[in-house]
Amino acid sequence: MTEMEQVKSHVERKSRNWFDEHAPQIRELKFTLYLLRQSPMVVAGFVLVALFIGMAIFAPWIAPHGPEERFWNLPQQPPSWRFPFGTDTTGGDIYSRIIWGSRLDLTIALTVVASAILVGSVLGAISGFMGRAFDEALMRVTDVFLAFPALILAMAVAAALGRNLTNLTIALMVVWWPTYARLVRGQVLAEKERLYVDAARAVGAGPARIIFRHVLPNSIFPVIVQATLDLGGVILTAAGLSFIGFGAGAGVAEWGLMIADGRSYLFQSPWIACFPGLAILLSSLALNLIGDGLRDVLDPRLRR
């Protein structure tokens, strides 16, 4: 056998060993995907989300005009072949601005939820596993954050930091992390009493290894469901803050700000606010459909 054949044989054996070792997880994943495909609403949600992600990624190629491009001699033009969604009060192409706005809104949503998961999951896992003084202190801090309505707290933080999209994102991060800290803490409190944790302690694993290698991965499924639902919530909240003047600056292609620009012309030019509002509705609805489907599929009491 040549050296090349030996290498090929070794790779094939390693591949077979990996698939044999992870066969239960692979079967479970296939069954999960099968259940998701059986729900037309979940499939519709994935299609819509894929559409918005595609819009965000390929905006420079599919948007006819730039986000700041204006046709000053054509303000408030109704939908037509040239401008499918019409133009706004300054002559901007609403269709192009919605496409470019998908980049901003989806980026804000992903950044906020990812940061909230990272911070909240780590703090919640440590709090639930360690207990005692650290757990008590962290839970009182989260109680303070959760005592305020999310929108009011985000408004206060955004107003203190100043009006721009970066500060808006930071404000939403401050609002969202306590939810994940509470969620993960509850999961970890249940997981740490299981036998595999005692077995890990028996073989000499330290607290950090037990938390991040064993307990946290087994507590992550509710976080995935919550994150999917929260993506739509962040889009709505970010648009709401921009609408009332705490988000994007004037002229930025952001959905909430586009609605704010058209609110004074709802009867004369309803398309200015209608189409950005429809984009917010469809993106939030799609993410919620996926979240509901994942919740049903990942809940062992509902999937069997």
C-alpha cells in the first residue's frame, strides 16, 4: 500500500469513527429537521428570514439606488415601475432604502442578541452553579434591570449616551442580558444536580470545566429558542426607539426612522410609512414563527 493510500485509509477510518461516535446526535438532528419541515408556518418563517438575510448581504447588487441617493425633483412619488415602493419626502427610493435598512436592523438585532447571550449565559451559569453570595448579588442586580420596562430603560440609556446607532445597540444590550442570565441560571440549577456533574467532580474536573464543558452546553436549547424570539423583539424595539428619536440620525436608511419620516403624510402619501412598517412586520413575524417552531420541536414533552 502506498503512502497516499495509507493516508486515505486513515482519514476514512477517522471519519467512520466520528460518525459512529456521534450517531445518536446525528439521528436526533435529522429527526429535529424532519419535524421542522412538517410545519408550514416554520418553513414560511425560514423562507422569509432567508429573504431578509439575502437582502442584507446582497444589498449593493440588488438595490437600484444608494441609501443616501435622492431625486430632489421627485418627492413623494407613488409606487411605479421606476420606484416600486414610491419615493419619500426628500425623493429617496423607498424600495432601495428598505433593502439597505435590512442591513442595519438585522445587524443591530444579531449584535444585541449575541452579546446578551454571551454575557447573560456566562453570568447565569456561574451564578447558578456557584450559588451563595455571588448568586444572591447577581440576582438582585438582574431584578433591578428587570424592574424597569424594557423600552423605558433603553430610552434612558440611549438618551444618556447620545443619538446614534452604536449607542442604540449598547442601550439594547443593557436591556436584554438579564433575561438570559435568569433563564440560564434556572437551567443550571436543575442540571447541576444530575449524575454527570457528580461524575465530573469525581474524576477531578474543576468548576470552570464542569460549567463550560458540561453544564452550559446541556442548558443551551431554551436559550436558542429565546434568542430566535428575541431577534424579532429587538428589531421592533430598535425601530420604536428610532421612531421616537432615540436611534438613527436623520437621513439614515433605518426602518423605524423611515416610518417616522412618513407619519405626517399618512393620508397624502401612505406608502412612505407603509412599506417600512411591512418590512418590520414580516421580519418580526418570521422570526417568531421560527421561535415557536423550535420551542415545540426542542421541548421533549411536545416532540414525541
